[in-house]
Amino acid sequence: MLLSLRDRSVASFLLAALGLSALALVFLLLADRAPASAQESFDFTLAQMAHAARASHPRLAEIMRDLSGFGSTVGLTLLTVGSCAYLALTRRRRTALVVGLSILAASLAVQLLKGGFTRLRPDSKLAHFVETGFSFPSGHASMSAVVFLTLGALVARTHGRARERWFIMGLAILMALLVGASRVALGVHWLSDVLAGWIFGAAWAAFSLALARRVEPRPG
């Protein structure tokens, strides 16, 4: 027997709540790790491997630094402002407002999480350059996931063909993955910092998109 529209809505809500709960659990498990004090951990081993790879291939560090720049505060801010301006110009002002405020709130939330967990970054001897601030979760990984996934989904929804939507979303996911991976490769974050950042960013983007969809004017 087919579910009614109301039943399907309730089921979708419960599945979304279950998914977000699972992501929150994984996030907390990652936060409980202490890679700086456990040199046998995979986080520490990977940081050592990244350091050795950069030493053997100097060009690798330059490539990773360029990729990391796609997740910089300046880069993501320009992308967000430009996208919100375009949404406003195309008479989707409420969507622009929701997206802009959501991304701003995500940035503040990441800073609060960093201050709450106070995890130290990898030792400067393992890093390509010295970064300030706490390590968990990775701000670059978090915010690149929030921005690229949110904006990518908004663009994908304007295309009718499934393969076009998949391509756009695949590109958005790839950009978020590359930015996060570059932070580990540069030795400025532990892998668990980046994994937690991706989880936070994906969950926040899903919430932002759900909210943006509710405020969009219905056709007709």
C-alpha cells in the first residue's frame, strides 16, 4: 500500500533526523581523538607521510597550497557574495538572504567549535607552514563543504537533465574534498580534523538547502 503524502513527509523527516544523528555521533567520536598525544595513531602516521612526500616532491607542496586557497576565507567570501548577489538579481532575494546568513552562521559555528574543543594543530616540524588557531574541526574543510555543496545544489536544481545535476554536484563535492585533503597534505591539520569538517559542512549545507527551499516562492 502506497504511503500518503503526509506519511512520506514524516518518513523523510525521520530518515533525515537519523542521518544527522549518525553524523553527529561520528563527529563526536572524531573529536575524542587526541592525535598529538598518540604518536601511534593514524593521524600522526599520515602527517609524517605527508611531510616525507613534500620533502621528496617540493612541487607537491605548491599544488596543495594552491588547492587550499580555494577554501580560504577571502575566496569563499567572494564566491558567496557573488552568488547571493546573482540570486537577488534573479528575484530570489529570500533564498539569497537565507544562503548568506546560513554561511555566515556556519563560519561562526566553526569558530565556536574550535574554541570548545581546543585541539592543537600538528607540530610545526610536520607542517609546510605555521597556522594559528585551534585545529578541530578544520575551518577550510568545513566552510568549503558548506559553500560548495550549498551553491552547487542550488545551481544543480536549475538544470533539468539528471546527468547535468550529477556533474554539477560531483564537481562541488570534488572541490570540497580537494580543499580538505590539501590541509592534511600541507601538515596544518590532522585527518580527523578534516573528516569532522566535511561532516559538519555536509550537514550544515543540507539544513541550509532545506531552509532555502521552504522560502522560495512556488511557481504558478
